[in-house]
Amino acid sequence: LELLDQNADILDEEALLRAASVVKDNAKKENIYKKAVERYGSDRAQYNLAVTYLNEGKGAQAEQALAKVKANDADVLNAKGVLALRNNDLETAETYFRQAAGNADAKANLGIVQLLTGRYDEAVESLKDKKGCCNNTVLAYILTDQLDKAAAAVHCKDTRVQYLKAIIAARQGDAQGVKDNLANAFASDEWKARAARD
């Protein structure tokens, strides 16, 4: 990291990619990836630049960066699917996610498309092995009336999941569970407002 500031020109492609992976500041991360693309024609850096843009919500820049990626592997197809999903092009998103077969993230993202298109049983299958935040998996189980599985799938503690736990409790007739989980969910004004409408 010191070399990045002092003499970045001596860093090879691998060193630049490694440095970018540990830098927290997104603007600096973007610059490192751009440098790796300029100096080495790094396709990996080009892909990582696109993902950085996606993570920042910079859809147009992510699309431009992805268009320059030469590889068309499962990770790239998944990123293209995420971009299509964010543009509300569910048909294109589903196509990309299916083409990225074997990619766990693409499978989970396909589950999101299935939730949005009302194919809840298919969504359960796509989401049941998802690592990381569990809110879509829990939602899929709720929507297929598998409340015990929904409750068992909860392993995150964010306010969205607390809200989903309140829904599970309500459907199971557990008034105290509803109260307790809503109290936790109401740490977020968004979910407090949502509860008033639901």
C-alpha cells in the first residue's frame, strides 16, 4: 500500500490487483484497477472495476466496464445479470443467471428473479443453499407457507430479517413474537413505516 503512494510503477499486475483488493476507499480502488488495465491490459482488473461500479450503484459505468471484459465466464455472466436485474430487465437477468450455471451467486440471484415473478417454489430451490444474508431465503419460505423452514433459515440480524421474523410469528399466532420482532425491526424507520402500511 505504501508503494502505491510512493512508486506504483514498480508494481506488477498481481501486486496491483492484490493492492486493490485490500484498499477500502472506492475511488482509490477504481484508480488501481484502471492502472492495471492501462499498463497490463488486465481483463481481471477490468472485471473488478465493473464490480466496483456495481457495488457503488454506478450502473452506466459498470455496463461500460463490463462491455470491455474479454472473458465471458460465470462471474462475468452473473455481473451482467445483476446489471440487468437492477435495470428491471428480469428476462435478460434470468438468461444471464441461467448461463452462469454452477455459480452460487448466480443461482441465488436467479432466486430473486423468481421471487419477483411469483415463482416462489422455484425461488425456494434457488435460494435454499444461499450463503450470507438470509432475507430472500426466509421470504421464499414464507411465500410458500413453509414457516418452520423460514424460521430455521434465519441467521442474519438485520432489521429486514427481524421484520420477516415478525411475519412468521404473526402467521404462527405468536403475538409476543410479533411484538418482540417488530420492536427490533423498528430500529429502522423504513420498516416502522412499512409495518404501518402492511
